[in-house]
Amino acid sequence: MCIAAIRNMTGAMKARDALSRVGIFSQIVSIDTSLTKRGCAYGISFPCEREVEVKRILKAKNIDFGEIMGSSGTRRDR
Amino acid sequence: MIYLDNAATTYKKPPNVTEALIKWAQCGNPGRGSHSASIAASELIYKAREEIASLFGAEAENVIFTAGATSSLNTAINGIIQGKRFITTDFEHNSVRRPVLALCRDRGCTRDILPSWDTKNMPRLLSRMICKDTSAVICIHKSNITGRTMPIRDLGKICRDRGIPFIVDASQSAGSVNIDIKRDNIDILCAAGHKGLLGIQGTGIMVFRDHMNISPLLHGGSGSDSRDENMPLHFPDRLEAGTPATPAIASLYEGVRFVRSHGEEYIGRKQRKLWYRCYDNLSSIRGIKIYDSHAPGANFLFNIHGISHTDIARELDKRGICVRSGLHCAPDAHDSLNSEGAVRASFSYFTTTAEVDEFIRQVKEIAKENI
């Protein structure tokens, strides 16, 4: 699973709803504060193979997201 | 008891409202973790945001939960960056009048008053009043003492054309008038959650058309950007410091669902019918003065010659009818109506014709006894 960092819970909820509407299962997770510059943040985990689609949907819905990480917390390109 | 003080707070609530309150009395803290209890509460809060956003044609993240309309209006008025000069109507509640006057006193701001006795003329007057220093226009939508309704769409259009934030106090209209924040040219809508939206007391909302650069009134935990010394820039977190009132928001969610399922227009019509019933039965009674008699709505404001408004309300209370007398926290509005206080009977979705008939009967009797 991959994780898209989203700065607040409302954004994470909105992202989860948007992905669910196109059949992408995602879950809200907390992101380790050592991985964020600003402190507490949330993310949504989703199957890595849907990454391109997920990025497209989040952008289309104006959901501000940060880094895409691997499930182990390793950073990936946005 | 016949409760006719719904402009202060609606007394009867849909069953789901009180059930939700009990159901969510024990819950996790929303937006403060990713454990199941916090996520469950977050989901509820998000659903409530979405429901309210749908009611007003807004985006969920632009719905802010507050402790009430006063809290919402104080946040909006004080949060306008570099506020200098404010335009308000002569019908504002103290939740607008006092924070604006406090800014005039403490920060040297100016308040210009837009008269509302001729609502059709208000847009023209507003156009003339706006000047280069005008920071915001703040306007009550429906009066809290009579049925007077301000032409917010036209006023908002003028503000939008001139690039001035338009703040609307929809405390009396939310839930009984269809409002679309984009169509009606509103930048910030403020409302109570415990009146026409049928939530419990302790709830209020701000609904933004778009993200705005607004300074928060409260600073504290937001569950996001914790290392930052300042409140986050993003909504809703920027204006929601501290733990939200989750059980109260759960009640508001159910209240708004009820309103949406019945339709605001239907609810508004129901209230106006009751107003007309009062008007038709009382306007011809000698000694009874009805204020704003051309403006039907949820509030019926009157006096009886020869008896003080306080005594009328006291007498009605003795007869099992709750109404509110005095200035209703809107002294400027009473001044505009040449009233030194009056009696307000206000209706909700749940007010019945039989209740209003009993109110009419008792008012007639009091008038007869005193004239």
C-alpha cells in the first residue's frame, strides 16, 4: 500500500470519499511526525498500482496532498 | 405549554436530534488520531460538514463549526484583516452591533448604517455608501424581531463587484429560506445551529464561499500542522481551535437532515401561514399595534395599547404561552420601528395552528381586559 500525505482530517475524509466513488479502497492513517515538516498530519493509504489514478482524482477534487510514501514510510515522488 | 419563542431557540426538536446527542455523548476526539474512536467521530463531523455544505451550496471544508452565531459573527468581524470601516444595517442583532462597536471603540473603526425601512431601496443606498475604506458589509438576512427580509442577493452582488467581503447573519433564515452562498453572493454566512437548523444550543456555523485570509479569534490545537506556531492556513482547521462539540454537532447534523428532507421553503411557508393567521385575527382589534405588518415571517411583533410589553408577556406566561418581550437584543431595530420594546411571538416548523389560535384568543382577552 502507498500513502498520500494530507494535512488535515477533513481533507483526508474528502479524499477517501472521492476515491471510494471510483472504486478505490483507501483508509485514513496518521503519518509519523518524523516524516512531516509541520507536525501532525494524516494520509490515505491505497494500492500502489492505482497511484497515477489517485493523484489525478485528488488534483481534480482540489484536495491538497503532499508526498506519496510507501507503506513503510519511505518517501516517493509526488 | 405553548412555546412561541422559537426565534431565541427552537424548543421542539426532531427525535433524531436528541437521539444523536445521547448516542454521541461518549465518543472519540475527531481529527485527533487515527484510532477507530477518533475516526468514527471524524466521520460524523465530516458528514455534518457535507450536509451543511449541501444546504448552502458550499464545499465541506468551508464549513466551520462554532459555539453559536455570536461566536461565528465575532470570528468573521474580528477576522477581517485590516478592518477599518464596516457597513451594517439598522436591523442588526447585538451579535453584530456589539463586536463592530467594540472595533470602533478599540481600533478606531467606523460603522456606517444602512437603513432598511425600504428594503427595495437598500442596494441603491449601499452602492452610494461603499467607499474606498469599506472593509466589509455585514447584513442580517431575516430580522430576529419581525419578518423583514433583506435583499441579500442584490446587496451581495454590489459587494462582489466592489471586492468587499459580504457577511450575512442567517440566524433567523437558515432552515426556512433557501440560501445558496454562490447564487446569493455571500462570502461568509454565519448562523446559529439551535434555531431553524434544529440542533441543540451550543452550535453555530460559518460557511465560506471560498478560502479567505481571515485571522482566527481562537488559537490552539487543531490536530494538524502541530509544529507550526500559528494556526494552519487551511480550512476548517484554521478557525476550529480545540475539541469540537461532537455530540452537539451530531444533533445539528440530524437537524439539518430534517430541514433538507422537508425543504426550507416549505418550512418558511408554514411559518408565514401562522403569521398571517395572527395578522388576520389581531390586526383589526382596537389597541393592538403590529410592527412591520407588510413583512410576514416567523416573527410576529406587537404591542397592546395601555399595557407594557413586559406585562403582556408575563400575562401570556401565566396562561401557559411563552413569548419574548423587550428589545430582543436588537435595540437599533426597535429604534427604527419607533418601538421602546414589544412582544414577539415566533414560530417554528413544529408550531401548530391550534397553538397559534390559543395565542390569538389569549391576546384578544388581554387586550379586552386592558382597553
